[in-house]
Amino acid sequence: MSTAQSLSDFIINPDLRNTFILLALFISCCKPVAHKQDISDNEKEFDHFISNLERVFIYNTDKQDIIDCIKIKYRENVDTIKRSYDKVLYYESLLNEFHDSHISLNTNTDQSYRLRSPIYAIVKDNRFYIKNVFSSELETKLTENLIGAEILRFNEVVFDDMIAKFSSKCLNKDNLIVVEWLANKIVAGKRNEPRMLTIKLKTGDILTLDMDTIRLKENVANLKVDIIENIAYVRINNSLGNSDLVNEFDMAIDELQNTHALILDLRNTPNGGNTDVAEPIMGRFITETKGYQICENKEKRYTKEIRPRKKLYAKPLYVLVGRWTGSMGEGIAIGFDGMKRATIIGTEMSRLAGGIHTISLLNSDFGYQIPVEKMYHLNGQLRETFVPQEYVNQLNLDKDYFIEHALQIIKSK
């Protein structure tokens, strides 16, 4: 049959024509519809991050408003990330929303904020003041008394404006806890920027302090041991994560058995440590197995215990803590306090919340650390809220008020 004949049959044969129309409609309605573009790698990574956050973050109920905000406001621009460098800054900014220095990435860039500085600022009546200086660890001799000085500007920008400009999508800058955290984050400064602090001393004098000229001691040894009027003094040099410290501590305690009392200085432990080092140290001061802190994770709440170890140091124990006592250092302090084995002397500590775990990002070669357990004093108080009853007011930089306070208590007894 010719093409002309076929076309003629189609035109004049209604059954054939209707069959063709039905077939065309069937093909049209049933052909695959183009789907929306597949989810991007950045979005997958972000969703994986949120999933882990909600699954393991022990403070997720307390911080649910922040998490809800992050889900919306950070997912909106996750696909603007083009380089690994940008991703680091993106997740740093995101983690800053929790205003807790225990929550951080395990990498950084030249634009990243430092974790801390040698001064600690507080907010009072909407003004910012230097409350504490890490004077026990300063290599640089400061000629002016910075305690009580008002912070006016940072890198020539009014300090209030620095708070207002701090990059954030979810932080409540009307919350004083948030504002104090921000103030100290700003003073810590970015790694690639100067830190010029304009301050007004209590004398009324105004000066500019170059924070980058303040040097801390380079402590090579894990600990320092002294004897002051037959009172033992042992300072831990930011080494609670070093397993060598245990043997060194043991040797020191063995040699200090005949002293009248012992001062354990934990003020220089900003990096925290681990229980494999801390618990053996604590074990030298007890005679029987005891609980020293309460832990709570997603599955259970339980009490961590320590066992006595080697020869007991039975004399009175005094523990010094401050703004640079971090994480496991805080755990030792509340542990001794809860067991009523030591007198804790000092100020607020680093207030690092909970026990942390490191989680990798889905498509990256770095990750982040986040609290997966809450830590409590034996009395039920959260570790990060603990403040020593023997409180030390640092008045100037001329002497060590912490050691002096401890010696006064020891001598009075």
C-alpha cells in the first residue's frame, strides 16, 4: 500500500483515526517527567551535619531554637560554598552560633578566630571591662595594671560596634551570656588581623594595648614542682592530655610526702585533657573507690569513679582554678570538690560545656567537636556553672593572688 493510500485510509477511516489519537495521548501522559535537579553535595553534607547534630548533641533540647534557626538560615546559602577554605569559614560561623568554645572545627584558616586570649572581659552596665589576666603564665612584663580597665575600641572600632557587626544569623545579642562570649571572641581576634585594644585604665589613663606583643611562657615540662615553707606546689603545664604526666606526677608526689599540704595548680590547662591522665592523678589522694562526677548521654546517666592508686598523699589538698582551666581541668576541680577531698580556690573556669566527641563532615577531610555528654558535680550542678566558694578577686598584676589566697588558708589552719 502506497503512502498516499495509507494517508487516505487514515483520513476517511474514523476507527483508525481514533485509535491513533488515543495512542498519542497515552504516550504523552506517560512519558517521564523531568525531575528537579538532584540535591547538591553541599546540601547532602549540611543535612548529614544536622542529622548528626540532632542525634548526638547532648544540649540539643537546650539549644533547639538555635538549631531550628541554623536549619533554615544556613541551608539557604550552603551552595555558595565553592572552596574548602570557604567551607571552613562557613562551618566556623555556624558553630559560633552556639556561643560555646567547646564546639569548634578541628581545622582553621588565616581568617579563623583564635580560641582565647590572655585577658578575660566581662560586661557590666553595657560596658566591657577586663576582669582577669593570665598573669601566672605571662612571659611579657606588663607595666600597667589592666585589671578593671574599660575596653573602648578594638582596632579603632568602637567595641559596641564590634559586637553588633559580629557575623551571626541566630545569636541573641540581647543575652548577656552571649554578649560576654562575643566580647572575648573578638578580643581573641582573627589570626590574620592585628589586635589593638584601646582601654581606659582605672586611673583614667587611656592607652592602646597591642595584644600580639603579649607572650606566654613556653613551658616545656609537663609540670613544675616547688616547696614553699614546707607546702608542696605542683603546677600542671597544659599537659592533661599527655600520658607521660602520670609517671612524672607519681614521682613528684612520692617526693612530697613529708610536706604539710599540697597546692595543685590547674590554672594553665586551657586545652583540657582526658580521663586516662586525670583519674590516675586524682587516685593519689583517696583511700577508697569513689564517684567524682556524674555523666549523662543520650542513653543513660551514670557516675564516673576513680580508684585509689599507689601511696596516698594524705595531707590537705588545695586546687587553684581560673578562666584558663578547661574541660578535664574543670572535671578534676569539681571531682575533688564533690568528694570533699580538696578546697577549690579561684574564679570561674573556662565553662566548656560537656564531654566532646569529634565527628567528620560528610565530604570533607576535617570535622568538628561537639558535646555528647553533660558533666555534673556530684551535687547535680552542671560542671560549666561551677564557681569556687574560695573566690579570688584579682586586683592587679603585681602578685599572684591565687597562691597568696591558698597560703593564707593553709596557714590559718
